[in-house]
Amino acid sequence: MRLAPLPLMALLLLSSACAAPGPLALRRSAMIAVPSGPLTPEGRPSPIPSFASASGRGAVDGEAIAATAREYVGKRSVSGGGKYPEDCTGLVRAVYGRHGMDLLEGSEAGDSGVQAIWRFAQRHGELHRDHPRAGDVVFFSETYDRNRDGRENDGLTHVGIVESVEQDGTVRVIHRVANGVVSYRMNLGSPRQRADGRGRVVNDWLRAGKSSRLAGELFAGFATVARR
């Protein structure tokens, strides 16, 4: 299915705050697969944790996490007095930080912010590909060409928070993009479909340009670190 070109305004609104300019990707890797890791300072892929469960600690209510994330929608800044970066990881860290959880705890040298959150979830929660719940962290891969080599080998590049799951399976995701915090739609049952048969949008654009992608196409996994 060929994707229609995006209008200029959409390109401006949908460019990820975790993104950086670079050559467009040439090929996509398999959808919904454990992504390759970000590069270490030595230029080698860092190890990627597998999908696995760990005992939760510091657990908080997922609905409360979603409600806190919702407070940021429409805002441009999530800095919290300079404590968090103005990007996708800053939003997720700020939300969980308000509930007493430091998502960078245990991060390792060479980790990007997204990778560090993934590592935290693996150690202190549950990584999974389905059955999302409000408050879950959601990871995306290949949302931009992080290492600027023109290939889709950048692994985890973007993160958000599940706001809610609609009856048709469409997931509402709160995340920070270039122009601020927004709520996007993602449907993993129809990852390459922009809209359903009634014309209702089920996947928002997450990657812009000639290599534009819908949110469902770039999905990498969920993490439950807030348990009911």
C-alpha cells in the first residue's frame, strides 16, 4: 500500500521530538520485532533486552499514570524546572517521576533515553506485545535515522504512554513530538491503514517524509511498570 504524501503542516506537527535530521531510511525491518539497539560510543550496537517479565516494584495505578499524562496534552514544555529533557523521554520520565518512579534507574553507558527506559521495564516490570493497558509505556523503532546512515538499523527511537484502548483495539498514545505533547492513535490490527472502512482514523503518522510511516508500523512493544 502506497502512502499518500503528507501536507507541509502535518510534517511540521508530526516530526518526533526524539528525531534528528538525517538521510531517509531505505528499507524497513520486520514489523513488531525486538528492535536492534542504539549505538554505543564505539559505534557498535548495544545489547537489546529480550521480552521478559520481572517482579514489579514501586507499582502505581495505571489509570493514575494515564491521567497524569493527560495533563500534559497540549503543552509544549515538560521540563519540570529543567529536570527532564524536552523530548519524548522527558515526558514519560516526568509522568512516572510524579508517581515516585525513576525510569532511568539502572541505565548503562551507551544507552539512549529510550533504551534506558526499556531496560528499566525489563528489570522492574513486564515487556509485552499485546493487551496494552492504560499507563503502559509504548516503544517505537525507526522513527528517524538516528545514526544517519540511510538504513533502518536504529532500533528504539521513540516512547510514549498508553492513554486508553478503544473497543476496536485502537490504542491512544500520549507522547511528545516536535510541537509539544499530543494524543495519537495506533491500531496494531491494521498497522498499515490510516483509516477504517468508515473513514475513521485508526493510525496517525509517526514518521514524516518520503519514508513516512504510521504509528502501527513502527510499534516495537509495550511495557507494564504500573500495575493495578
